[in-house]
Amino acid sequence: MSTLTTGDLSDVLRNRRSLRVFDPAHDLDDADLARLFRAAQWAPSAGNSQPWSFLVGRRGDQTHGRFVAHLSAGNRSWVPTASAVLVTAHQVASGPEEDAPAYSDYAMYDLGQAVAMLTVEAGLLGLTAHQFAGFDHDAVALEFGFPAHWRVTTAVAIGAYGDPATADPSLAERDQRPRLRKPLSEFVFAGTWGAAAGL
Ligand SMILES: Cc1cc2nc3c(=O)[nH]c(=O)nc-3n(C[C@H](O)[C@H](O)[C@H](O)COP(=O)(O)O)c2cc1C
């Protein structure tokens, strides 16, 4: 992997990165939060199954407090300072109701797309979104009563970028590290799988 340029990407994609310094005084209002979830709502999904759900906690509320207790050690230092945390889940089986929608083999894929759209919309709102999986999924599922046919998948910390000068120096340093990517030749093929398309 190497430090490639982001080239001609649009600003919102070029500027996106998973940052750890959040402004601990910033609050996310209902309008912005609803807009983020509308971005997820309008994502494509297999058969329009929309097999995603979210649990939202805002810094200082009860949901947030109960969620952050289940963070991994590595994420405990930065997630709680974000304005909000969204737990994501995808449907893994039909529910018990008679008219339960069929679950889709593509549910995790669809959830990923919905979260990607939410992440881009966050960038357009001037917010930063950092997706993460480092928390106790089973404990969170139990704590918040996720039904057995929904799997807790990831979470997203969202807020305004903070001031690196007053932040924990180790977090500020991580936000400055060069970003590494595989070149297109390693994952875009033509003719035969593995043969670089030459883009
Ligand atoms: C499914 C998933 C799980 C992740 N888990 C964590 C995590 O637990 N802690 C963390 O700091 N970042 C986590 N990340 C962020 C990735 O480390 C980050 O996206 C990757 O290093 C690329 O960096 P970038 O998003 O800044 O381009 C996760 C991202 C995804 C999509």
C-alpha cells in the first residue's frame, strides 16, 4: 500500500477521513440528524428491502451513556467526545410477524451503502463521521433489545472536527498520519481476474 493522491475526486470524498478529534462542545441538532438518516433512507437496496436500522445516542443522553460503556479500549479515548453515536444493524432473518419481509442475502451490503451515503452527507454538512466496529456487539444488542433477526454491525461517531491543539496529542497525531491505499491496478481488472485494467 502507498500514499496515493486522491486525484480528481470531488471535495466531499477527498476530504473525508476517519478522524478522532471531535469538538466536545458541538451538539448535533434534530434537523442535521434527520438529514443524515434521510441520506441512509434513500440508499439503494436489494429489492428495496431497506434492511437497515439505527440506534442513536447524543452525547449526554441515556442511550449514549449506555453505549459508550461497551466500547473497546482503543475507541474509548475518542468516541465519547463526538456529538452523536449511531449503532447500525442489518436484518439477518425474517421477523415473527405474519407479513414479515423476506430477508435479503445482501442485507449487510445494503447497510454498508446506507452508511456510506450517510457518511458522505455528513461531509456535505461540514461534519465528520468515523465508522467503527470496536465495541461489544452482543452486549449492545442485549442492552438495547435488538431482536434476534437484527444483527448489530458497526457504529458511527459523528460530530464537528475539534481543535487538534487542545486535543489529546496522540489522537491529534493519528489524524495527521499519511493515508495508505492499494493502487487501482490491484483491484480493478479486465479480461481475467487479477489482470490490471490499466486505469
Ligand atoms: C467496518 C469498519 C470498522 C472499523 N472499526 C474501527 C475501529 O474500531 N476503530 C477505529 O478507530 N476505526 C475503525 N474504522 C475506521 C477505519 O480504520 C478507516 O476507515 C480506515 O483506516 C481507512 O481510513 P479513512 O477512513 O480515514 O480513509 C472502521 C471502519 C470500518 C468501515
